[in-house]
Amino acid sequence: MTTPDSASPGLSNAWSRVAGGLRYYGAKLAAGARWAAEAGVDTLYPHTCAACETELPDGRSARLLCDGCRSRLVRLDQAWCPRCAAPAGPYAASETGCRECLNEAFPFESAVTLGGYREQAGPADGHGSLLRSLILQAKASGGPRLTEALTQELLEVRRGWFQNLAPDAVVPVPHFWAQRLVRGDLTPQTIGAVLARQLRRPLQHDAVRKTRWTRRQTRLPGSTRRVNLRSAFAWTGRPVAGLRLLLVDDVMTTGATVKGVAKVLLEAGAKEVHVAVLARSTG
């Protein structure tokens, strides 16, 4: 029997990655369990801002971010393309698309975002946006509470879009099981859970599964991202026929990931797919 000690160097490295991922993922689960256990106090009555830890004033218990962070998080004067959620001029965005997506064929009907991935400088990242910094922090150490705070802002800032959409169910972008173990990233699942709860819609976290390990999209040029995700998603058999689905993820750049998942959902019989992300990058 092959063991980590007797395996080849390549297999030993793989074992090390999985073992490290198990330790990291275990810590993530423990943090999530603590967050869930404290939800009655920390989520309903948070004492500090989820981003900067500034003490929140009395009477603002429903929000998880302070006014200072909220004011720097989103440019309310920025127009966004209703088709691909890219930043656009006030007269450029239309239902037919903007310059980023005019010649693109999407398997989803519309998209919405909280803001741009590299908009304004924030205290945690002098050369990037505050939103980008907070998303990275949520992945690394901020955990579910920070992700929930950003999702709450998405819902509040784009409330009209969500109300008009009235989805039948919420579907988070899936991760491959081994990548979840190694990276411990539960961000799309947390976004989906918060939106499903706030919109009072079912969460279909297992409607689509990721079938294989893929390289990080952020490390690949746009021309190879679709190839990286080719045939990487599959329908699980969960009924979606005739449903208007809200597909959620943390960041969209080329859209290769949400396109792949949306295509699978449509092939499974979904009526429509619409996309919501925390941040939209065009870089």
C-alpha cells in the first residue's frame, strides 16, 4: 500500500497539499461554526464594523459596516452595464450591452455588481480598491461575517434589481471538492446563503458541481480562461426546469466561470439565469 512516506516525490507533494488544506479547511469550518453559534448576537447586534472594526453606533445593528467604509465602498455616481455589470458611461449602457460585451453571447440574461474590483484606494490596499481589499480579506481571514457584510451592501445598493428579478432560487458557483479542502474558500456559498435568506428564496447549493481541479482564473490571461474551465461543470440532477435562477460569485472578470455554470443550468432546463457578483473587474 502506498503511503505518504513511501510515495514518489510528486505524490508526497500532493499529500502535503491535501494535508495542509485539511488543516486550513478545518480552521475555516471552526471559524464558521463560531460565527454561526454567535449569529444571534454578532450578526443581529454587531458591535464593530466588519471591515475596519470601528465601533458601530447604537441603533445600527442591522448593518455590519460603518458609514465610513460604506461611503468608500461604492461609487453611487457610476453607471453599470445591465447586461454584463461592467462600468459604463451614463449614455453607453443599454439592454443590448456596452463596449465590454456588445459582441458577446451570454448564457445569462443580466448581471449586477456592488462595484468595481479596482475603483478607489482603501486603507488596507493603497494601490487597489477597498472592495478588492475586503474581498481578499474575506477569503483569507475575514470569513463569513465580512462576506455577509459585503452581500448586505450588494442587496441594499441594488435592491431595485433584486426586487424586479424575483428569482425562484439562488445558485452559488461551485468549487471542486479538493480545491475547497486546499483553499478553504466558501465565499460564493456564503453570498448565496445570505441572498437566499434575505430574498426568502431556496438555496440550491448542489444544483451544479465542479468536476475537476482547475488552475486559478486570476493567474491566467483572458484568452485561456475559457479553455481552463471547459467541461469543468456538470448538472447534479437537482430539478431546475422552468426556474429563473440567480447565480452568484464573488468576482467576475471575463465571465468565463459564470458562463460555464449558466450554460449547464440552461441545458438542464432552467428558464433564465441572472448573475450577481460582489465585484466586477475588467482588467
